[in-house]
Amino acid sequence: MSAIFEFDNVIVRRGEKNILGPITWLVNSDERWVILGPNGAGKTTLLQLCATLIHPTSGQIKILGQRLGRVDVFELRTRIGITSSAFVKDFPDDEIVMDIVLTAAYAMLGRWQENYDLWDESRAKALLTALGVRDLGERIFSSLSEGEKKRVQIARALMADPELLLLDEPASSLDLGGREDLLQRLEKLASDPYSPATVIVTHHIEEIPIGTTHALLLKDGEVIAQGSVDRVITSAFMTQAYGLPISVQSDGGRYFARAI
């Protein structure tokens, strides 16, 4: 077991306001985390720090053993897989699904003059199969449904065999069937001991896949609670975070919430 993240008194400030922190946080390689909180809680900012897309105003961060600010982030990013709806607009309009996944091997957005060997192609096909979209390999990515796009993005994020997987609201915009299918696949991924450490950002506890081990709950940029998922996803903490009485129930490793 090794540390994936080490946040030491990290703060992100914009103008005179702290939009995140102070936060001290440790994530180990065998853990599966979920980040929760209402709109404006700081979830996106925290994920951007995890992805090395921004630096903290103060405090120290180590990612995969490297201190942010003293490492080439472009090299570090090759060890991190990420999915986000913000990246979808950057894919070429005419790119086929197979190439969306393949180009991740070179951290590119769009096929150019690079060459891929049989191993690359086999891995891309295997990942598409694992995510249930193998038959879409020759389809234009932009023609897919939201659920299909989500699964292709996860396959792409895994293509370079990352040590860390960041999933930004992977189940958002999906209907019930699409959500449950994706959560089952994420559950299978979480159960694989060779899978990378995973951090998922979501608004809804119903979208936490079985196999998630830890949770971090934010409100107004500050940590309400962090630790094992069953100790954080409780009625008391959710009520505190969302500002109204909430009842939390769990069933078979899944969580459900409603206002009282």
C-alpha cells in the first residue's frame, strides 16, 4: 500500500476568499473514494488539484509520490486517467470511438500520424468490451448517447494503465437503466485488485458504486467529514452539508437519501 495523494493544509484562494480548504487528506493505493457536497462546495476545485490542472494557493500536495510545484506536471498527468464532460467538447467531431480510446495511449485528442501496434488495439478493444461498448468501435463518438459516451470516456481514461483514475460525475445525465449499468461496471472495476486507485465526484449518494471504501464530504470549501464511507454517509453529516433534514439509508452497499 502506498500513498496516492497527500494534502497538507491545502488552500485554494480566489481574491480574498478561500474557495477550498484548509484540507488535509490522505488517499492510499488500495482505496476507492467518493467526493460529495452541494453545488459550490469545492468538489470541482478539489478534482482539478488531483488532476494537476491547478496548484494550491498555500499548503503542500504530493501526488503519486511527487510534490506539486517541483515536478513536471505533463509527465505526471500520463499516470492519471480522468473523465469529465468538460473534455468532450475537445474531441474532434468526426472521431470514431476506437480512436477516442486509442489516442489516450499518447495523451492526444485526435488521431494524427502516430502508429499503434496490435497491443494498443487489443487493449482498446478489451476496455471497450469491459465497459459494454465494443460494438460501437466504428461509430462516430459525437453520435453516441450520453450513457455510451460516459462508458467510452472511462475506457479512454484506463487506456494508458493509470495509477490513478478520476471520474467527474460519471453517472450524471443518465437514465435509470444507464446509471445502474454503469454502476455495476464501476463495481466490477472497484473489486479488481489491479485497478487503479479511484476518486469519483458526484452530487448524489445514489450514484456511489458498491466497492467505494472512503468518502469526503464538502460544504462551502471546507471538509465536513472524511473517512470510511459508512461513517461519512450518514443522516447527520448529510443534513449538516445540505442544510435540511435528510434521512440516509443503505442497502447492500448502496446509499439512498430523502428529505425528512
